[in-house]
Amino acid sequence: MDIKDVLTFTEAAELWGLSDGSVLRNAVRQGRFKEGEYRQSGKVWLVTKEAMERVYGKITENN
């Protein structure tokens, strides 16, 4: 996996057109992401691009 395939929740939310990173934190609490697809590093949450595509679909021009 390339480092470019790991995003902060804020970056991922922006790319997928979600309101903010709290949407992704809620998805974690709801069990939508699998173990190993996300982690918290200090105060920053990280998620893989692959996980985002699995849960929210591929990025489109509309996102």
C-alpha cells in the first residue's frame, strides 16, 4: 500500500463530498469499516482509500 492511499478523515470527507470527518467517525462506531481499514493516530483519524471506496463507492466528478 502506498502512503498516498491513506487519508485523514477530513481529506476523505472532502474527496467523497461528505460534510466532515464526523460522518466517518460515526461510520466507525456503526461498524461500517473493517478492522485494519482505519486507525487513530493521536487526535488524527486515518482511513484507507480502499475502505472509502468499499463503503462510499469510487470518487466521481460529482464528489
